[in-house]
Amino acid sequence: NGYSDPFVKLWLKPDMGKKAKHKTQIKKKTLNPEFNEEFFYDIKHSDLAKKSLDISVWDYDIGKSNDYIGGCQLGISAKGERLKHWYECLKNKDKKIERWHQLQNENHVSS
């Protein structure tokens, strides 16, 4: 129908079990979704440097598998602006650091 039903998955890796994953609400029939949701991870700041945050955007499909739209990863193995963003978050404990990142359509392993 020309529209998407997108949602976002967040995954803090290496895996910490179910507490490591969050998912936004599905935004129905839109090509320009806005996700104004916040998620929190209960983790020691000193452990955060060893983690990475996978962000993936999906198109929800009823009755079949969801389609991967794109994503990005923040963490020590990231590059460019994504790595700068991660370092800024590590330096500024308890401060909200917001940035825009372009989605990559790299091969994605479904989670």
C-alpha cells in the first residue's frame, strides 16, 4: 500500500538476557515515523564501555516475518560519528546525548 508499519528494536550486547532488549510501539501506515520513547538499562557505567547498542528498524507484517529496514550500532567497534557519539555518552554520565544517525542496510542477523 506504499506505507510501512515500522518499529525499532534496541539490543545491548554482549547479551544480558531479556533485560538487554527493548522494542518500541509500532507506528501504523507511515513513511515518516517519530519514536519519542525512552528506554533504560540497569548497568554499571564502568561496564558500559565493553558493550555496544544495536539499533534496528523493522516493518511489521501480520502473518509473516517482519522486514528489516536498516539499523546502526553504537559502541567501541563503531566508526565515525557513531563512535564519537558512544564516547560522548561514556564521558557524560547521567546526561542525555542525542544524535541523528543514518541507517545502514547491512546484512542483519534476525534477533
